[in-house]
Amino acid sequence: MRLPAALLAASIASIASALLAGCANAPQRGDAHAAVAAAVAIAPCPAKPKWDDPTAPRHIHGNTWYVGTCSISAILITSEAGHILIDGAIDSAVPGIEANIRALGFDPGQVRYILNSHEHIDHAGGIARLARDTGARVVAREPAATALERGKGDRGDPQFLTVAGFAPVPSVQRIGDGDALRLGALELTAHATPGHTPGGTSWTWRSCDEAGQCRTVVYADSLTPFSDKVYRYSDDAAHPGALAAYRRGIETVAALPCEILLTPHPGASDLFERIGPQASKPLVDTGACRAYAAVGAAKLDARLEQERAQPAPAAH
Ligand SMILES: [Zn+2]
């Protein structure tokens, strides 16, 4: 049975207020928020969703939540000291992301940091507006930090000629490979995983539930080689060290301690089949990062093979 949309919204709102009313003065209990997220069956996304098609928020594990769209992830990690949001989809998706945060009973104004997987419009395009709305500080690794401030990557981006620019972020705090960002009890580590873009970054943290059970979560960036007509991954003279860094990033993802894999496009890790009330696949899979890295490596090998078969036009 499918509930009419208005009834669905009303029932979510009443369940949310009933569950959360009692804790206005108490610390926010993850269980209550999780109950809100799990209370109602989630309407399916279109077969070919747009970047800003909205979908209901979902509980992932412990203090980790999905607040993104049908096709682009946005991940909320909550704490008593404030929250951290990873990725902002595109500008037009921001009202839906903020509504999802509120629907779970959290306050967007409590988001203290916004992080990014990679510096492309579909994951970074909403960050400027989210930062403005929430007052959060944006944190990124170079060269993504510079691209976020400019609203566009540079020729080091394999898709530089084909990917659109986005609203620039006025000020971005830098973080280094392997460095940790701390907020209260939260600690997220940045891992350089360039290749899809030069600033590609994967993030890891421990998510703990009310019972004190903790899991290692990996938000692994895209490892897929997409490019415009000019960029060649094999051309080390044009992009010194880029291919080797790409390989190292794939090895990094394969070697990460990994219990719950999340990805910037939910479909890349079957995320909607693994979370929420209709989950049909296991959430925890300690081999998921290795498998994801293997797919990335195979795609890169295929791409390099293709470049060998199509020699570059002579330099002129
Ligand atoms: Zn991208």
C-alpha cells in the first residue's frame, strides 16, 4: 500500500514531533532520530534520477545519516558538539538536503564543517549555499580547496573541458593527506585518492550507536577515469605524477579498514539497498572497499589500454 504524499508527510511530522518532543532539554538521542528515519517506507527514486531529485533521509549507522538526493550523496555525521556534512550535491539540491537534516530532528545551523569528495559541480555545487545557510566552515585538501574557492578545477582535471563550474566557496580551510578533523567526539581522517579529479579525497571515521557498538565508515571517492577529448591518463609529461598518484589512491582505498562503504553516488555501492526500512543487502562488508578499488583499477587499466590503441596526435 502506498500512502498519499500529504498523509506520508503528516505522519512523518507527527512521528517526529512525538519522538522528539520529550527530548527538547535532553541530549539528542540517536535512537529517536533513527526511529524517525525508519518509520515510513521510502518512495522509490526514478529509474534515471536527476542530481536534485529529492529522497527521504535515511539512518546509516550510529551517528551517520544519508541526507542527499536520489543520485548524489550527502552524509551527515552528528555529535553533541555539532555536526559534519560531507558533500553538497548541486545548488538546486540544497533546500532538499536542509529539509532532510531537519526531518531527522537535527538543526542545519549546528553543522560546523562541510567536507567534499571531489571538486565537481555534482558534489561541490551546493557547498557555497550550504556554508552560507549553516555558517559551517568548508574543509578540503589541495588542489580541491583552490578549485572550490574558484568554482572550477584546472587542466589537471581530466574533465576540465566538459564539466561546468559552480558557485565558488569564499574561504576554504586546508587539510593534508592523513590529517584528522576533530569536532567534539568526532574524528574524520582525510585520505588522498586523486584520479577522478586531482583533489579527490576519501574520508573515514568511527560511527558509534547507542549501545556503544562502533563501525569504521569509509566515504570513498569516485575512482572512475572519465575525461574530455584532450586528457590522456598515460601522458605523464602533461600531468607529471598524476597516473602514479591515481594508482596510489586506488591502493589506499583497497587497504583502508572498512566496515561500511559509502560512495558519492549511492548506486556505486548499492547504498539504497543497504540502508533504510527496505534494505535487502548487508550494510557491513569488510571486503567492500577492496572490491570497489578493484573495479576502479580495472576501469583505469581498460582506459590505458584504449589510449595505447589510439596514439595521441603528433605534437605541434
Ligand atoms: Zn565527478
